Amino acid sequence: MSAVDQNPSTLNYIKTVENFLGASGIWPSNIFSDKLQPLVFRVHKQTLPYHTMLIVFGGLHYLSDNFHRMSFLDMGHMILSTFLAMVTAMRSVVPNLKVYAALVTKLGREIHLMHFAHKGPYYEEMNKMVDKASYIYTKIIVVIMYLAMLMFNFAPMYNNAKNVLISKTENYTMEFALYYSYPGFKPLNYFPTTTLYNFYLSYNCGIMLCGLDLVLFLMIFQLIGHVYILRHNLENFPSPKNKVVLNIRDLPRYKNKENCIVEMFDAKENEEVRVRLAECIEHHKIIIRFTDEISIVFGPILAFNYMFHMVGCCLLLLECSAGNQIIRYGPLTTVVFGQLIQISVMFEMLGAETEKLKDSAYFVPWECMNTSNRRTAHIMLHKMQDKISIKALGLAAVGVNTMMGILKTTFSYYAFLQTMGD
């Protein structure tokens, strides 16, 4: 089977993504086929935003009822879990949007480098490189997500078993991974059901926190691959095959000069140049168009992410500072900080590579072209002057500078909270 006829769903990491994110709808089931998801998956996807918001209200209700009885670290846990529920609720809306489904479908059916690999050796090489990076990254994200979810729920289960079954501690209050309450409902009265439900909520939180980012990063990997290919095509633009002798002796100012020998494209070569320039311009349009579509869908998520990181990162550091909580919060802290760093570095890489396009465009031998092709080359060079970047709601640039600002604020807040806790 040729590369152009292959289906990305045959790739190992795409299969992992389908199994990992299919039930939540983050990876739509109809990307490569017309079959519908099972009914239980569709109901789960459509109802998740509503009952996750109920958890947000339940967490706020529990916080208000127990505010004066909670320790400083317990209050931090409640604020953190409530924020995570907000993040989950907001992100769970995205898989239900048609614009998101269209974006992921475009990634699988049009943008994936497998659909371009037949165009040349460098296309195929870049496709393999991006697929390898995507495979490794997908496996790492899946392992870290499940580890964070299990550790977050394992710690209270271990404490319950230790104090109830082993130590048999008197007047011991059972612990939960998540705390919430409603008028007339107290979790302790339904301990087994609430514990199982907390596992379900933690799983959804992990899927929404890591899954959407995974799909976003797979898109960025493909875009970076496209940028590398476009730069390669510009920097390896063909030169004229023949040299042309210009007779300049007939001009008065060059009477005693020798004829000038220059390299110029002939008529046939200029036609080929016209086609190549059109392909480069169209490829650049594809990159810009897909980047703009990503901004439309993920812009609000990235903005809310930054707001969450401002609060969540310092609270996670505070919880980890209690030595006996490192097992519970350590993997989650890795996920949250890793998410902030990965998003920022990945988008910075995309912007840095697209910024190099204008330098690559200068490699094009425009001086050897005819007038028509020179105009086209000038238009292309003008279009490639702008850096391609993604902004959170069109306001904050997603990149390393924003990340550094958040990390500085995080450590400042963490130091302040530690003094309050002491």
C-alpha cells in the first residue's frame, strides 16, 4: 500500500489514542469511519459537563459548611479539587462541539503527514520522525495520567484501610479522594458508592486534563513537521540549468565591457518555478489556516489553563511540602507542571520554526526568474514575514515568556502560603 493510500488509524499511537480517548469523545469515532459510538459512550460524553458542574457546586457547598473546621492543608485540597472540577467541566464541553470534531477530523484526513509522504523522500522522512515522536509522547502521557489518577485515589484508601482494619483507630473519620456535599446528602452515609464515583470522576478529570492536551500536541507535532518540509523546499529550490549570455556591448556605458554571463530560468523552467512557488504558497496557507482553527477551538481552554495554573501550581507545591502527601500529590503535580511547560515549549517551538520561514524564503533564486514569478516570490516573502503563533483568547501569547511569568508568580504565592500555614 502506498503512503498516499494509507490510513493514519493503522498507526500504533493512533490506535492508543482511539482506545484512550474514544469513550470521552475527545477522539471522535467517525474520523476514519461512519460508525456511531456506542450509546453509553454518547450519553457519557453529553452528560459529563452537567454532573461535573454538580461536583463543583458540591465542593463549594462542602467548603462553606466545613470552612471553620478544616485545616490549612485540607482547605488547599478543597480549593484545588474544586478548580480541577471546573477545568474538567469546561473541557468536557469541547468534545460536544462540532467545530472541534471537524478540527480533529481534518487532522486525521487532511493534515497528517502520511497524506503527503508520497511527494518525496524528505516528506516521508519527516512523516516517520513525527510519528515516532508522537508515539513516544502518547505512551508517556497515558502512563503518567493513569499513575496520577491511581495515586490520588490510593492515598485515602490506604489511610482508611490502615486506620480501620489494621490500627482500628477510634473516632476515625473515613477519608475521600474528593469531598462534596449537598443539602440532605452526606458522602459518609454512602461511602462505597461515593468512593467508586470518585474513581470515575478522577478518571474523567485525568482524561480531560491530559487527553485534550494530547490531541493538541499531536496537531502541533504535525504542524512543526509541515514547517520543516516547507523550509526544506524553500532552501532547496532548484537553480537554473543553463547560463544566458547578455550582450551589453551595445549599451553606451558598457561599450568596452565584455558580455555578462548570468543564470536565468528559461521558459520551460519558469513554468516549473511557477508551479513550485504556488505549491509553497499553498502549503504555507494550509499551515496558517490550521493554526487559526486551533486557536479558535483551544484559545478559551488555554486561557482558562493559565488561570488554573496560577492557583493550582502553588497549591500543589504546598500540599507536596507536607512529607506524607508526596505520594498522593506528586504524580498530579508532575502532570500539572508538565502540562504548563509542555504547552509553552511546544508553542514556542512552533513560533520559532515559522519565524525561520522568512530566512528560508531568501534562498529562493528570485533573481533568476521572469517578472511574473518574481512578483509571486515577492508576495510569498511578504506573507512569510509574520510569525505564526497561538494566543489564549487573542490576549496572552502562549509561549515560554508567559510560562516563566506564571512560574515566578507560583513560587511567590507558594512562599506566601507557607508563611500562612506556619
